Amino acid sequence: MELEKEELARRLAKRAETAVKILKILVIIAGAVFAAAGIFCIIALTVISDRQTAVIGIIVFMCCIILLAVAVMSMLAYAYYALNKLKKLK
């Protein structure tokens, strides 16, 4: 019984550690996409003469940011779930 709890605790800790690593990667990617969206907005307002094309590009970047935010939230929920189970296991 004790050996099973130790194995389960090890697996849950590994899951939580993996979730934290993925969260770090997702946050870096989200920052890069956000910076690219900012640069695109500046370029769109100054260089691109067709406003419709600029708006479509901004919408695409915003959709990417929303998808990344959803991915970060789901990974946070996954890490919280694994840590909560680990805490209840004692």
C-alpha cells in the first residue's frame, strides 16, 4: 500500500513538473506573439494602405493570443489538479 502511494506521488509530481515546464514555454510563446502583434499594429497603421487587410491581420493575431491564453489556462488547471491530488495523498 505504501509503495503504491509513493509511486502515485512520484507520477503526480512528474506531471506537475511537466505542466510547469509547458507553462513556461507557453508564456514565452504568448509574449512573442503579443510583441509580434504590437509590431504588426504599428506597421499596419503606418505602411499598409489597405485598412481592411490590416484589420484582418490584427484579428488573426488576436485569435492567436486568445488560443494561447486558453492553452495557458488549461495547463494551469491541469497543474492545479495534479498538485491538489498530490496534496490529498499526503
